[in-house]
Amino acid sequence: MLLAILLPFLSFIVRGKILTGIVCFILQITVIGWIPAAIWAAMSLTNERAEKRNDKLIRAVRESQK
């Protein structure tokens, strides 16, 4: 999460989202754009973690129904 706030573009690149990281970097190089870039990266990270958690729960439910 700290990486998403301090270096938002790098947060995307580390997670394999190269094109999104480049777009975020373009936004980040402006002083005013740094805050929206950091918010975008943090929200994206949170959504990705929630999606992984939901997928894990769905798999567990499907396995218990067998």
C-alpha cells in the first residue's frame, strides 16, 4: 500500500499492468496529478485484493457443494 501512495505508477507495473502504469506515470508527473494517481493506485490495489478474496470464497463454496 505504501508503494501505491509514494510511487503509484510503480505499483501498477509491479502487478503486471504495464500500460496502466504508463498512464498513471503521465498523470503522476504533474504535481496536481500526484494525488489522483495515488488514490487510483490505492483503490486499484484494494479492489484487486478484494477480487482475489472473493474468488477464493467462491471456490470454497463450490467445493463444499460437491
